[in-house]
Amino acid sequence: MDDAAIARAIHVAAVVIWIGGVAMATTVILPLVRRKGEPLQKRIALFESIERRFVWQARTATVLVALSGFYMVDRYDLWSRFNSAEFWWMHAMVGVWLIFTLLLFVAEPLIVHRWVHGQALAGNETVLTVLHWIHWTLLLLSLVTVLAAVAGSHGAVLAF
């Protein structure tokens, strides 16, 4: 197996772990914690307990995606694709990666965590609705990007 094939395998595996985790949080965990029955603070604590177990996996996956993606772009000399609207899906991959990287490494630990706790202390149930809506938005954006990137990297021309 050559170096580019290894990079591609790492890239795909890391994306599967990262976006798979987003899908799990969006479609299983958040609907569970949004159900009333337990106090809001207890449900938030459950969500954060699960999130703590996954956040370093997601952070590691995004770093691996960046390193392997950069390596493949450089190895195959694909830089010119960023100058062409035809390869919009490459921009989308970088954009989705950037959004998640900022969320995982900056916004979540510095802003979101405090905001969620403040809302929970105030008894504001809508905090879970907002988190769920954000997760759905990020998941759908990620899935469109993954579908377009796979099709585009296999020769499909995806023009608007």
C-alpha cells in the first residue's frame, strides 16, 4: 500500500468516527436527554458525561482529517482545485472541518459549556432544543459535504 492510500484510509476512518459521533449525538443522545421526566440539570449532566467521553475522539479525528487531507492535497498537487468553483466540495470539506475544529477546540470549552450550564441553572428547557437544532444543522451540512466529496472525488461534476 502506498503512502497516499494510507493517508486516504486514515482520512476516511477519521471522518467516519467524527461525523458518526455527530450523528449519534443528534439522532440518539439529544432526543433522549430532551425527554422530560428527570430534572433539566440531570439531563444536561448526562449529555455532558457522554460528550466528555467522545470529545477527545472527535478532536483527534479532526486533527487526523486535517493532516491526512493536507497531505493528500499536497501529494497529488490539488491546490489548483481551490481556484475552481467546479470543486466547491473541497471548499466545503475545509469549511466543515474549520467549523468543527473551532467548536471542539475553542467554542465548546470556552463558551458553550458555560452557556449550557447557565441555562440549566436558570431552568431554561429550550437550551436542549437549541443544542439539538445546532447538531441537526451541523449533521446535515456534514452529510451533504461527505456525499459531494465522495462523488466529486470519483469524477462526478457537481455544479449548481
